[in-house]
Amino acid sequence: MHRAMPSRGAAKESVASRFRRELLQRCSGWRTERYCAKWSDDSYGDTMNISERKRKILKAVVDDYIERGQPVSSKDICSTYLPDVSPATVRNELSALESMGFLSQPHVSSGRIPTQRAFRLYVDDLMELKPLSDTDIQIIDSYFDHKLTSVEEITRSVAQVISELTNYTSVVVKENGADMKIEKIKVLELLGDNALVVIVTSGEVLKDNIITLPKGIDEDGIETANKWLNKMFVGKYMSEFTDVSEPMEQITAEFSGFRDLYAQIVDVIRKIKQHGDKDVYTTGRSKILDYPEYTDVDRAKDFLTKLDRKEDLADMLTDTNDLEFTVKIGQEDDNLPVGCSLVSAKISINDTTLANAGVIGPVRMDYTKVIGVLEHIGTILDNIKADALLIEGDTPKKLKKKKGH
Amino acid sequence: MHRAMPSRGAAKESVASRFRRELLQRCSGWRTERYCAKWSDDSYGDTMNISERKRKILKAVVDDYIERGQPVSSKDICSTYLPDVSPATVRNELSALESMGFLSQPHVSSGRIPTQRAFRLYVDDLMELKPLSDTDIQIIDSYFDHKLTSVEEITRSVAQVISELTNYTSVVVKENGADMKIEKIKVLELLGDNALVVIVTSGEVLKDNIITLPKGIDEDGIETANKWLNKMFVGKYMSEFTDVSEPMEQITAEFSGFRDLYAQIVDVIRKIKQHGDKDVYTTGRSKILDYPEYTDVDRAKDFLTKLDRKEDLADMLTDTNDLEFTVKIGQEDDNLPVGCSLVSAKISINDTTLANAGVIGPVRMDYTKVIGVLEHIGTILDNIKADALLIEGDTPKKLKKKKGH
DNA sequence: GTTAGCAGTCGCACCTCTTGAGTGCTAATT
DNA sequence: AATTAGCACTCAAGAGGTGCGACTGCTAAC
């Protein structure tokens, strides 16, 4: 699952080819069930046997619909995509595609619009991935150019740049709940009997937890406690601390005063792990209103309220098994707003997944562009200088930057 | 500016009376200029000389318009608010009020809608503040019932409860940039040569800043540094550290190795202060779509994009001089979305202002309710047990809670 | 298998007409 | 002098009708 960083020319290839490879995995694994559920109603085999011309026409319909958002007529297809055949021929094919469940007509004398199933096939098979424009690459690069001091900062930047480039709403889920190795732990006395617990892990600094100190402990006591806590926690994984009671005898023997402290910290760890402690960032919520299918207030409302349910968003984005890209179209996920799709990708640095980033937009969103953007961001971050991130890295290798000319 | 916590019965009085008192201040101070700018065009004196009946009718129009959102007819007023006079009489009065600039007609055969000026008078003078319902009080109380561990948590809760109760969008600005007294400072070694700076002030724990340690410093060195940093910073106010160069000779004499460290921390403090480091939380953005005046997509879009400009929101909310309540109506503030008003209040605990909380809703929002909610939240927080907050308090007094029966 | 031609469907923009909820004005009433 | 009934007037909004045009499906010829 490690992303290579080839030269840009080769990278173009890699986008397409990796994506294809993942699609193969997808179709042989659990994902088939998830994604192809609807297809089993009628013949999935058909999909494989569609004539080349039908595929071409279907692709044309989807491309056109993505661009213009309006029913596509047989004439449209002929004039722009297939000038060699007559509209009548195309009409026959369209009619066949409709009975196969790929197209539908809002009313009898209108053009065709692609069904959810058509979009599925399009994303899996038909669409062509194009390289990002130089301007886009420059914009992305400029976001990750300087020293990045925290995963949170990266997360925010990712959300912002995605939304800026794609013109859709972006969602990034920072998952603090991964089972991380504890590198350092420190209790810091605050005012009163409160204290701040700072836990440094292999991927992140967790510093938002507050506990109550044992009565009557003084500065020296805290120092001793810190030494002892380091001995207890450092080098272990967070998952090892599920049960409070276990090492209690040992503690009683050593420093009976720290029982409560220990319990509290285990509790903090458990809370971080269990509750997941996922932070969800969304940017560009209002962008959906740019698209005509959301001029309807009820739809807009549905969109915005669904975006407010952070847990659902987190679920959708993290429910990706171990694919790097995931595309959910329309009703394939109940938590998606009506008429929306989600494209999401993993964001990892040094093989550690830091977050999942995604785009939520209308079903007819520009998948090519969106995947291109996500791919480039993924590649950049995977190659970022690790020590800029409080994460232990092997070779401090400077991020490769490409100027426009 | 300290809020008293009287018994609930008396509290009702206090809401109204304090608000009136502040309005008096408002009208004698700078605020007159700000708020009454529009009035000086035509005769402001008129406002004072409106007959009692005109005031009654104007109030009726605004009340009705707030409730139904539609032009108010003379008949409406008679049937609901002034049954003793005939519609014709009311029509005469309405006509007079219109020529005074308080009312307007969408078209000649429709009822009247209040102008911005009418809302101003309404808020300043006409509306009656009613006590919150018991259910509402209970809901608010339940939000601040348990131990609150950070200002951030409070801020989020405030945003949420406001939006829940009022059904408008809430905005809370947490201002970390206030000139706070430094109570404690600590540098915490992370991985690599990075370190976390934790600054405990009288109101908040600032723990999101990362610096680079001097080369070759070891654990003992950090401990010495921490002792020395405490000596340098503790007890002073953040504003005292504006210039890096000043105490440099002194440092060179004492511990020349800490020059860089000192500079970095001063820089952190300066950044916190200058850049303001205001955190802005918004909740219930989509609620505006519940109101018919925002079924128009362009308006909705305007609303949502204005809400994305965090700095502007922060400016609007903090630009309140030292009033506890501020109401900005329609175009009185350029940064407000079209057709919106803002009601904001200070949130303080123990005379320290922690945040400004506000509601952004349509101009015809239910000011009475909104002010009631903000007032109650303010009172509750002002009386919260301070040490639950990492803030030094005098008497640990338990939050008074009132059951429904 | 492809295509030209034609009949048929239906959304949409445009028009007119009617209705009714308002007003302002005037003259009578208190 | 203030109030009110009555009436003429205005205008938004909805209902119904019409024509246009953008499509399709079908059929018969190529």
C-alpha cells in the first residue's frame, strides 16, 4: 500500500493503472457485494457483454450529463461524440441501454439521463482519467510547501485545497483513534488540582485531555509520577490498555498513591480509542448551491443537515476497507444526501493513515477531476518530509516541487 | 459589569431592567452614531413624538410580521391587536407611519412590512422581554450541569444550545487574544527537535504551539529552561511581550543558550495576541432554510458564504464596545448576510470575557426569545463553579439548579 | 444493420381572465 | 376634530388555454 513517487510523466500512468488495479481488487472482494448489490436484480452478466458502441454511447451520455446536467438527446450525442452514425441509430441503442437499466427518461419526449447504475459502470470502467492541469498542481503544491506543524493543520489544508480545486464540498476525517504506539507521556500541572495529559504517539500529539490530580501531590510528586508513567506506558500500544484493573496489584506494591492517576489515564486512552475521537472538517458547504439540481430548497436542506452529522460522515469516509480510493454513488450509502456521490481517499504519511479525505457532490460530479486531485494530494503527502510532522522519519527528503515552466 | 444571580423571580425583572439600562447607555454613547446613522436623514425627533397609539400599532405590525413573515393588513391589526378601532383608522395611522419611514408596501394593494428602522425602534424601545419557558431553562441548565473541562467545550456547548433553542444559526467567537496573565509556562519535548509550548493563563490553557528546540539540548537542559522560563514569564501579562530584543542583554548574561528559545516563545505569544487567534464556531447553518425568505437560492448562498468568512464573523461579534448585548439589524453591518440580523452577547466567567455568542437570523427573528436565551446562558455561566474551569475562583459555589416542579 | 421520415408526446413559455385581498379617498357620523 | 363606512381602484397570484419545439418511437425504405 505504499505509494511510489515517480517522475510526473510516469505518475500520469500510475494514476490510471493503480486505479484500475484497485478496481480489480474491488470486484473480487467484499466490495463486489457492496457495490453491485443493485446489479444482481437483473443480469450483471449483461454489463460485460455490452457492445463497444453501446459503451461508447453510454459514456457519451454520462460525459454530457456531467457537463451540462440536462437530459441528453440522440442528436446531442451524434453532433458531439459520434458523428458517423445517425440519430436514429443512436436512438435504438439508447432504447436498449434504457431497458438494461442504465438510462431513464424524465418524460417521454425528453432526452435520457444516466441512472445510478450507469454512473457505477462509468466510474468503474468507462471514464478516462486525465492528468491534472499544471495550474492545479501548482495550487496543491503551494498548500504543502511550508513547514507543517500538526496533523490538524494538514487536515485543514487538505479540506481547503480539495474544495477550492473541485468546487465541491470537501470532508476530511482525522482519525485519532488508530492504535498508536505511545512514545511519550507527560502530566502537566495546571491551576487548582487539574492537570493536562499530553500523550505523544507515533503519529500525533494528543493534548486535549484534562484529569484531576490526587489530593496533596506536589511538584516533586508529579515528577516522580511522570517518570513512573513513562515506564508504564511508553513503547506500548494504546490497545493494550483496555482494562483498568489488571496491573493494579503491581501498582499497589510500587506507588500506591498513583492508583487513581493511572486509572484516569487509562480512562483517557480508552476514551480516545473507543469514542474514536474522530475530528471531521468540512469546507465549502455552500458550493452545492452552485449546481442547478440543488436549487430546490428541500434538497439543499437535506444536503446541509446530512453534512452536520459528523459521525455519519466519519462512518462513510472510513468505511473503505483498505482501498485507497472509494466511490459511493447516490443511494449506495444511506447517509449520503439525496442525489449525491462521495469520492474518498486515504491520506497517509509514511504508511500511517492520518485521515480520510473526500468530496461530496452531485451524482453527476466530475469524477475524473476529483480523483485526480485526491490522487495528487495523496502522493504529495506520502512523500512529505516526515520530521516536519513530529513523526519519526527515515530519510529527510525534500518534497519535490515542479515549477510551471 | 458583574452579573448578579438573584432568585429566578427577581431575575425576570433584571433581564428587562438591565437591558433598558444598557439601552440608555447605548443612546448616549457612540452607539447612537452607529445605530442611528440612518435616522438622521429625516427627522429623528419624530421618533420621540410618535403618539402612543402609533407605537402600539407599529409594535403590532412588527410582532405580526415576526410571527408570520407576511405583509400585515389593517384588518389583521384590528382583529388581533386593537379591536377597539376600525380598520380605516388604523389605515390612516399606517399611512402616517409609512411616511415616517417605519413601514413599506411591497405593492399598493398589499399590507405593510416593517422597515429596518422599525425593527431598530422595536428592539430599542417597543418589544417586551418575556421570561423563558421552564422547558427552555431546563434545557439550558442541562447543558452546563456537569463538569466543564475547557473553554472550548463551553464554547461548543453554548453554540449548540443557542441554535437548538432559537432555531437560528448560532455563532460563538472564542477570543484567546485577550490580554491574559500568564500563570504557568512549560516546554514539553516531543519527537525530533520539536517541542510543545503549554501556556496556562488566567482564563485558558494554550497548548497548540510547537517550536524547535535548540540543538543539543537534553532533558536536564529542558528542565533548567523550564525553571528559567517560568521566572521570565509567569505573573506577567501577554501584552508585555511585544518586543523580542528588549531583555536580550539580560539573557545573554544569564543563559546564552536560551536566546533562541526565548525568542520563539515571545513569537508564539505575539502570534496568539496579534493574529487574535479567535476560534469561531457556528452551529445550525442550515436552519436559515426553514424561513420562507430564504427559499431564494441566491439569498441562501449569500448567507452561507458570509458564514464561511470567520474573520468577518469575529469582527461583528467582538465589535460590541462594552455592552453585554448588541443587536445589529440588516444593513447596519456590511458583513451580515442580506436580510439578516445579529444579536450577540458577552459570555464571561468571573469578570473575564471568554467569548462572544450570537445568533444570526432573518431580520424578522424572534428577538425576545433570542435575548432571553442569551441572557440566561450568560447568567448561568457567570455563576458557574469556577474551578471546574481551570480558572482560579473565590468561592466554590455550586451551580444553582431549578427543577421543573 | 442503418437511416430518413413522420406521427405523437409532453414540458414550457406565454397569454388572458378572474378572483380577492388590500389600499386610499371621500363623505357621513360621532 | 377624530373616526368610520363605503366605494373605487390596484395588483399579485392562480387557473385555464394555446402554440411551440424538443424529443422520442415506429415504420418502411435503403
